[in-house]
Amino acid sequence: MKQSEETYFNTVITPQSFARGLGLRELWQKRYLIWLFIKRDITVQFKQTIFGMGWYFISPLFSMFMYIIVFGRIAGIPTDDIPQPVFYLSGICLWEYFSECLTAVSNTFQSNAGLFGKVYFPRLVSPVSVVISKMFRFSLQLGTFIIVYLLFLFKGVNLCPTWYLLLFPVLVFMIQCLALGLGLIISSLTTKYKDLVNFFGVFVSLWMYATPIVYPLSYVTNPTLHKIMLFNPMTAIIETFKYGAYGAGEFSWTSLGYSAVIIFVLLFIGIAMFNRKQKYFIDTI
């Protein structure tokens, strides 16, 4: 009689430690998973909806009309002689993409708790795929801005696009890295301290008003307050896009470089904290 053979498993899967790196090599090896997650996220967004992709056009237009009424008509805030629809839409598109990515990445552990507890794969796949999948909505909203922009341009409005508009892909990449890095930090903190979710929700809402979205940076005449606003990494991104799109606003390579440094520091810290938190995620969620 043949003896039964016993099978031994000696492979141990452990989270990526900070000492061994940030797990980017493993993330690249599993890049096909990112594509599967992107397809899932985009498909889920259109299930059981009435207007489907129409919401992506309605949302920025509705926000634009509200800003025109509240900040343009009632508050009388200037827009650097730029038509209000164009001015507001330029900020709305970038900010909504950033806030959507930041919120989704911040909820990575909570929204994927069931999946993370059953199967192993590089956990960074989930937040990275979210940031990329949100670009689908962003591209549609950006298309809305381009249509409105061209309408005013054909009407003879003096919009003067500059060569700095070529920096747009760099600006989008900076937004993605900022949302990913800060979102990973928030996600790591809120895994254990769940009441921080409410704080960060209010923080993101207030952050928009500390960014020149509904007003130009030139409207802030106080020198001290003006310098404080430049510490906001989103300020240089928004102002660079506006300066490239219609030649108004403030552009500085120094401010943009400062934003880039802050963003990549936050991204590095966020990935390190996220990888460290993986060890205790199932126990604390």
C-alpha cells in the first residue's frame, strides 16, 4: 500500500515593510489587476442610474451656476475680467477631480474590507486604480469646460491661452499624486481612529475655499494671507492652469516647484504609512 504523501506549504505572505521598499515593484508586476479594478469602478458607476454619464456634465454646470449666483452676483467677487462660466469651470473641473480621488482613496480600507480579508494582492492596486478610473469622469467634465471655453472664444472674448497650457498633463499628474499620498495618510489614520473621517470631510470642504477656485489669487491683497495661500500645494496648480488657459492669474516656477516637492513628500509618507498599516488592518477595521 502506497503511503500518503503530505503536502507542506512554506510560503509566507507578509505585508511590504518600509525597510524592504515601498512595494512599487510588486505593484508593477500586478498591473493587470489595476486594469481590472479600473473596469470594475467605471462599470459600477453606471449601474442603476437614470442619466448615466449625464451626471458628469450636470454636476459641474450646476456648480458653475451656483457660483455665478452666490459669488459672482451676490458677493460680487471679481474674476480677473474672465467670463464667469469659464473662470469657475476651470477651477471646478480640477478641484472636483482632486476631491473625488482624495475621498475615494481615503476610504480604501473601509470600502475593500471584505476583499482584503479574503485574498492577497498588492493593496496599493486599489487606491491607484481609483485615481486612474476617476479620470474618466474628469475627462468628460474637462470636455464641458472646453466646449464653454470655445463658445466664448468664438464670440470674440479676449481669452489668451499661453504656452504654459502644455503643462496641463504635469498638473494632472501632480493632482493625482497629491490625492493619492494624502488619501493614503488619511486612510491609514482612520483605520484605527474612525471619528477622524468626519474631521477630514470638513477639512476637505474648507480646503476648497483656501484654494483660488471661486476667486482669483489677485483678489487676496493682504501680503501675509497671500503668502499663506501659496503654502497650499493646490494653489500653484490651479493658478498655473488658469494662466495657461486664458493668460490671467499668477504663475511662478518657484511656487510650482514648491508644490511638487510637498506633493512627492506626502506621497512617499502616504505609501510608507499605508504599507505599515496593512499588518494590523484586519485586526482594527
